[in-house]
Amino acid sequence: MSSGPTPLKAGDKFPEGVEFTWVPYTEEKESITSCGVPQSYNASTEFGDKKVVLFAVPGAFTPGCSVRHLPGFIGNLTKIKSKGVDTVIVIAFNDAWVMSAWGKANGIKGDDILFMTDADTKFSKRIGWTKGDRTGRYAIVIDHGKVIYAENEPGGDVTHKTLDVITLFHKASSPASIRAHTILKQVAAHASETATEDQATDHTSQNKFQRTEFELNITEDPPTPDQLRTILDYVRGGSRRADQLVDGAKDASDALRLLREDPRKFKPPVTVDWNNGRAVIGDDESEILKMIRQLPKETNSV
């Protein structure tokens, strides 16, 4: 029996067997009426050694996608690449020739943004993010094969999603989890406020620390098995601390088995920095703040 769609989450491994189709740009075929030869692009393999922003739109040349979605990425391309992004890819359900023409129509040359087709919306269906027979509108950031951000129908400007993503696995009835939640909300709020201050202001070192912005994701869902594997890799002590993550676990493999059998055995709070490979178990304020301090610092010269 086949399983249903599986939406991606931060911390998941990018799926195996994902392929797109595209027509690589060449100067000889730079005219919008020139047709190149479609080629297969093995995303699962290619994403293994680079940082990638992948965004999907319902269709090439459609008003919303052409007026709002694509121009946002084109206009912010330099800023996106400055975050260490190697490749930016846009996919839609249209065939490879249409996607190629859409890139040319927007003045994209070389490999600034790769225009590809999700043939038969195979990948989009696999993760459950479609609009009828079309690809949905979503954004995914993959860092060396690991998903660090994934959102369907992202609100606002999705081009800022190359910010570091901090996830709190939260339980509202847990005092420790409430404390971790409060710490993170306060730091995130200060970061957002101070990032818009007058650049001429003489800030203290504390304010410079608060200027480190990040994307805060709070969830009361337990981690997926892929996410738990990642967390075990990130925490100090790894497998030896499995019992602090999953009730009764003896080691990493036991933690995964128990989580699959009963997700309620997971023990929040756990705070995870997916981008930089760090995790904190519990509500240790000094460790949580240390994680935030180690985030790449934003400067005033953007």
C-alpha cells in the first residue's frame, strides 16, 4: 500500500529520487524563440554538496508569478547569494521549453536562477504541495542535502527565508518548555526591533548581539524520525543523551524506535539551529543564548 504525501520540514533529509527537467542557458540559444535540448537534473544528488533555494510557482507567465513572485527573487538575488546560497531554482508544472523561455523573458542568463519543470508535478505531489494539477507556491532551503526551511504558501516576502531557522519543539503544559519559549520570543523580538534602528546610532555590544536575526519556528508536533536523527547528531553527547529526548530510550536507535511507536514519548523542550548544526535540550538559558550568539552576525551594509 502506497503512503500519502509527506510534507517537508526543517531537519528532514531532502528526498531521494527527485529529478527535474530543464534547458541549460547558452549564448547560442539566448533568443526567446530558440529551443535548446531538455536535460534531466538529479536534484537529490546535486543538492548534496551545496546550499540551494528552491521555490515553486503555479505557472510560468501567469500574472501573480510574473509580477510578484519571480521579481522578488530576481531583485534580492545578490542578498540571497550573500547568505552562502550556491544555487537558486524555480520550478513549475510547465514543460522545460516554457520554463526556459520564461527565464529569458525576465533577462536571466547563465546560472543566476535555474528554471526547471516538475514534470507531471511529481515532486510537488510527493510532498503534497500542489494547486489542482499545477505545482503549488512554496519555498524550500536545502543545505548540503538537509532541509533547513520549508513552507507551503509562504506569507509575505519569501526571499528573506535564508535567515537561520531556529525551531523550538514546545509543550505548552511544560514549565521548562514555557521558559525556553519565553527566552526565544524575547530574543527574536529584540532582534527584529534593533535590526531597524538608525544605522548612525552608537549601539552597545548587547545591542549588536540582539541584531542577529533569525526565523523562529515554534511547534508542538514531535520531530519526524529524520529530524530526531539530526537532533541526536547536533546535541552534545549525542546517543548518550537519547533518554533526555525520548522517554526510556537507551541509545539513538532505541529513541527512533520508541518515537515511531509512540510520538508522545518525545520530551520537549528542544531548541534546534538547523542551519548551523546545534541543539539544546531543556531550558538552559545560557546554552540557548550561546546558540543565538553563535549565529552569523548581520551587518549594517546590505
